[in-house]
Amino acid sequence: MKTKRSLLFPLFAATIILLSSININAIDGKKEAPPSLKGKKVLFVWGGWPGHEPEQCKDILVPWMIEEGAEVIVSDSLGIYTDKKFMSSLDLVVQVWTMGKITKEQEKGLLNAVSSGVGIAGWHGGLGDAFRNNTEYQFMVGGQWVAHPGGKIDYTVDISDNKDYVSKGLKSFDMHSEQYYMHVDPNVKVLATTTFEGEHASWTKGAVMPVVWKKTYGKGRVFYNSLGHVSADFEVYEALEMMKRGIRWAAESKYEEKEEWVTPVY
């Protein structure tokens, strides 16, 4: 004959299992959910040097963002940055504009929007080699391209942070593309790196260079990925997956608290 205690034990055990599966944030009244583009307002700005295939990359990422539920406005002009009311209404700017020049008014409009909480995301030269004369813009991005020794070469990208949403679950992977050598802000949170072999520039041998990072500028989230020389680079799963996750993360600027990382220096 089962006692009252023996009948209650399975129920008690089931309750423990259920509670252990609930995120602790839910107990505190907070619901932890992965970043999402659903309902987000995104500006996609493309142009500059055509060698980085900005239009072809647009055709990869814009349909995906729309499929994710974002409202996407596409512009091939930097002039849209001067519309203060429009810029403040955004959740995210995705920019692919290699080299080129930006006016003071355009730069001010972009920087003010990001510092006020609009996220920004981009890749390769479209974000990390735009507007070479504008140091405050580079301060926002967190780095600036300076070289890619050997041009298109074989190299490995290593995941340096396995806990962050953007890079979690991914492993080191190989690329055949430009290996970006950059001047990088030491206060960014590095998620992936590459190590230079020195074959094409001997003095770079052993240099561990950030490839993917995130940071803040004022209240705005900034995400950068140095991969993506041409649209075919995004055929590499990890390169595209980190880009997608970074876009989702940056779009949460206005809705999530600022992240704190203890040891940002790479």
C-alpha cells in the first residue's frame, strides 16, 4: 500500500524538474529571449566602391530581414542620414559603403542616431573601410582597415568567445578571401579572431587580429564582421550566421540594457 508520502514524491520531483528548466530571469519577472528583428525598423544603406558587391550583398540580407519580420527601408544615398526625425525612428542601420566621402551633416546625423540608441551593423569594407577621413566615425565602429596582405588567401577564423549569443555553438572555420589587418579599439568585445602567418608581410607573423566584435557608442550597439569581401563569402555558413546574429543583437539597442564585459581587451 502506497503511503501519502510516496504518492507526493513523484509530484514533488516533477515540480523540481520543471522549476529547474525555467530561466532564473523569469523568476525575477524578466523574460529572456533571443534577439529578434520582428517589428524592427531597419535602414539598409548601400553604395561606395562596387568591388565589394554592395548590391549583391543587399540582395542576400534585405530579403532575410524582411522574412524575419523587419520593416526595411533601402537607400543608395547617404543623404538620408540628415533626416533627424527619420533616423531617430529607426531601430537599426545596416551600412555597406566602402571608402567614399560623407559630409559633416551626414556624419553628424548618423553618429547622433547611434549615440542616442539606434544600433548599427556592417561588415568588411562596408563599415570598416568607409569614410577614411572621418576619425569620429572610426571611433564609433571600433576599428579601421589598413591592409590585407596577399589579397585573397586561405586562412582560418577562430571563435574566441563561445558564450556570447553571436558566436555560441560555432567552431573555427576556413576562408578563402581577404584577411583583414586592422587598427582596432582595445575596448571592443572580440568574438572571433584570425592569426597571421606572415607569408605576405613577415612582420605580421603571429599577430592575432579581431575578425568579429561588438561594442557600444553612446547608447547604441555596434556590430562589426570583417568577413564579406564579396557576396560569395556569405556562402560560408559561419560567416553569414554571425552576421545575422550580429544584426539581430544590434537591433535591440533601444530595448535591452547595456551589456557589461569584464575583460574587453583582446
